[in-house]
Amino acid sequence: MNIDRPAVRALILSIGVALAGLLAGSGFARARAADRYVTVKGVSEREVRADLAIWPLHLVGADNDLTMANAKLSKSIAGVRAFLLKHGIDTSQIQMTDFSATDAYSNQFVNEQKVTNRYVVHQTILVRSNHPDQVLAASQQIGELASIGVPISSGTDDYGSRGGPTFIFSGLNRLKPEMIADATARAREAASQFARDSRSDLGGIRQANQGIFEILPRDQAPGIPESGQIAKVVRVVATIDYYLR
């Protein structure tokens, strides 16, 4: 039997090309299958209450005599101490900060004849308390100080910043493990639902991002930031990629 060698070689080549194409196609399919995944987010929230209050109280004393200006300031400090004690705030934790005394005559642009009080002394009483509710209640009665002749401003500073105490939640580290586990579980629930809807099997984790913990105001009230509210919400969002089979 005569064998047409060129024809045999052509047949072998065509079979090889077909097998190579089949294998390449199979490999591509596996690679595409390995790339099938779903990205889901899991949210965990906890309502918390502040456990620390910081309350700066800015006092001032003014007079044409420096000694008298300082005496007025001292009287105001005594009035604030009595006010705090009346409202159940431990005055042993307060700090005296930011003392200053200014002489209006030292300003070359000031007309001395129009100066009412040459000397002005400032002092800040910084209240730090582990009982935020007491501080909040006292801050709502701050007008009592004006009724006894104590000039005062309350808040972070005297230049337009929000007045009143700052409330801090310091227990975030205690919540982190529980909230991360909760966010991860919620993400897996969402991924499982997606897998069922797409008639797929849920695989392992491809990639995970824990997200950033946020402390937010519980009540989204205009003009009242998180730091001004005792009640807060801690929130974290976990973003996880799951393989689909």
C-alpha cells in the first residue's frame, strides 16, 4: 500500500493544532472560572455613649489696675468652682490653663484715651470628667454664672468654634473584635445569597478589606457634630471578595 507521506504529515499537523486548541481552550476556561468572584460589603453598627467629657471654660478679668483685674479673675474662678460642685462635678480633676495678662497700652495702635480697661487677664478652666451626663446637665445651666457676675464663654475657643463640652467615646478597642466578626458574617450572608441567586457555590475568600472604624453622631442634627453628642454610633464596613464555583 502506497502512503502519501505529505498527506500524513498534513493530517498529523491538523490533529496537533486541534488538540492544542482544545487544551488551550480548556486552560482558558479554568482561568476564567478561577476569576469568578463576587464583591460584597458587610456593615456592623453599635450605639454607644460617651464616657469622657472635656469642657473648657474661658474666664476674663479686666480693670485699669492689674492687681484688680487679677482679683476679678480669681473671684470668677471661685464662682466657677462653686458652680461645678453644685452640679456634682468633681473639681479635683479640673486644670487651670492658658493664663495671660495683656496691657492695652503696649499696643502702639491703641488710643489710650479710649481704653476702658487697660489690663485684661484670661484664664481657662479645663473640666475633665468621666461622668458626661453630669457635665451635660451643668452646661445647660451655664447661665447661672452670669447671674452671679461671672463673665464666661464655654467651648473650644472664643473665635466662633462650637460652644459647650466635647464628648468622647474611648472604648473603641473593646468593640473592634466583635464588630469585625459581625461585619464579616454579614458580608458572607450577602455573598451566599448572591451565590444562590446565580446558581453558584460559594468558595473561599479572595481578598478582604476590614475598613475604617467611624464614630458618628447618633442624631444627624444640623450644626451639632459628633463631638457635641453623648449618644454616638460606631460603624465599620468590611469589603470581601468571595470566589464563586
